[in-house]
Amino acid sequence: MAKCEHCGNDYDKTFEIKRDGKPHVFDSFECAIHAMAPECDRCGGKIIGHGVEAGKTIFCCAHCARESGETGLRDRG
């Protein structure tokens, strides 16, 4: 069994995600998202979809981008 690197649960069904060649072990997608998903630069929400980017800034949606002054981004309608 392996321990989840986020919550420490010792679990027989952990899984591994690699980022930049480094393995990370989790016991649930919830822990993986909490530990690895980027955060919206405006609201701080975890971005579990594609998100939107303006330069090096990432937002969870076009609304957050607009609220931050970005005008060239929009959600698909």
C-alpha cells in the first residue's frame, strides 16, 4: 500500500500522476485536484477544466478574466 501525499491515507488503491517527470501519489481525485490543480488568479478556485489564460495569468473562466480587466477572452456560448 502507498500513502496519499496530500492527506496521508495509507490505501491499497492509490494512483500516480507524473508532473515534470516527478511521480505524485494520491488516494482520490479530490486529493490530486487539491494538491496539483492550478488556482484562478481572481477567485482562487481550483481549475479542473481547461481554464482561460491571458499571458501568464490563468483564470477559471472568462468572467473572472473580465473582472480582472481582460477583455479579449470569452466563454463558449
